[in-house]
Amino acid sequence: MRLREETGTSADVLPASADFAQTGRFGEFVQKTCDAVYRSLSIILFFAIWQAASSLEFVPSAVIPPPSRVASAVVESLLEGQMAAMLWYSIINVALGFAISFIICIPAGLVIGAYYSRFEHVLLPFLRVCEKLNIFALFPVFMILFGIGRLEKIMVVLWVSQWPLLFVTIDGSRNLDRYMLKAARSMGARGWKMVRKIIIPMMTPYIFVGMKSSVQLSFFMIIASEMVGANRGLGWLYRSSNHAYNVPLMYGIILVITVLAIVINVIFTRAERHFLAWRPDTFGEAGRKRA
């Protein structure tokens, strides 16, 4: 009899605990939604003021069209397939140029910074001079050497993305923990095992800093390159819209580029949070909780 009473009591408790869990999840969802709206309040207010000012002709709508017309122009271009095709073309060029830069600069920075410090002192001034060359002044040179097709865009991305990756990697390899390297050698770590188990994890924070800077810089530069000389790409579409005086689409392309930069930053930040969860100081309190 007592066993039945205890069983009945536990069965009565289970639905209540399930309801409590569902209520907790709903409350957490509401809290996250409110936090997101609060953080986005300034952006929402900006677009609301923009819409009202342009619609009421406080600013000339022919020069600054309202966000509703801008969004309509972007959706129309996407449905026609033009925006998506040009965006994909630019993204592929950035991906190819950045991949080549990554493959070259990470090993080169590691070798220069960690193993050949004297060579670094000789080579670094020349590399710094090359970095300071104005990329806009080099656009005609790249077009003469590589044409105005995909190869020229890839080389532009390679040129602008290599410097943050290379210098950050050199700095990271220069600041490796020598005591940890000695301890690893004393335990038999040599060659590729040393690189894979010790050096790469220690350099990963530096590499992510260089990657985020390189990718965002690469995308902005390829848009500029496509505006100067190209027959495809998002920059070319912007220039064509300018010539056709399609002002809403011009503003739409600017917003698409901005959103893409934000998405790229979020992707790399999440990847960094995932791969550097072992570093408590990387993301403050959140990093300590995950670690």
C-alpha cells in the first residue's frame, strides 16, 4: 500500500517537473529575444528614422530612397538571379585568393618567426614596404599583368590578405612559450609532432586574428577592384547600377556588403570560440564557463 502511494506521488511529480522545464525554456527564449531586440534597438531606430525622413521628403527620396524601396530592389534583383550570381562570383574569388594566401603565409610566418630570426630582421623591412604600397594604385598594374578576369581578382585578394596573416603569424611564432617547447622536446616531441601538438595550438589565437582581418579586408578590396575594372561581380553590379541611376539597388548593394561583413565576422568569432574553448581569457566569462 505504501509502495503504491509512493509510486503515485512520483507520477504526479513528473508532469509538474516537465511543465516547469517547458516554462523555463520559454522564459529563456523570451529573455534571449528581449536581449536581441534591446541590442538591435539603435539599428531599428536608424531604419525607422530613415524610412520616415525619406517617405515624408525631409530628404529627397530620389537621392536617399526609403529602406522599403531599397529592400524591394534587392529582392527583385535576387529573384532575377543577378544579385545572387554576382555575389557568388565575388565570394568564390575571395575564397580562392584567401585560401592561397593562407597556405603560403601560415607556414612562411611560422618558419620566419620561429626558426630564422636573423632572416626575419633582413626580410621584414622589405615586407613592410610592400605592405604599405597603395593597393588602389596597384589595380592598373594587376589588370595589365593578369587582365580583368578572375585571375586578377584572385591576385588582388592574395596581395591584400597575405600581410595580416603573415605578420600576425610571425608575431605569434616569435612569442611561443620556450619553456613549453623545451618540455615537449624533453618528452620526445620532434618535427611534425611538435608542430601539430604544440606549436599550432599555441599559435591558433594569433592565426584567428589574422584570418578575420584578412577576410574582411579581402572582400572590401575585391568590391573596389570590381568597380575599377571587371565584367562581373558585386562591385561591377554596383557600378552598373550607378550608371543606370538605379539608386535603390545601389543602397541595397551597400547593405548587402555590410551584412556579409557582419556574417563573416560572426562565423569566424564562433569558430574561434569553438577552437579556443581551452583558453579561459579568450572570451572573458563566457570562455571561462566553456573551459
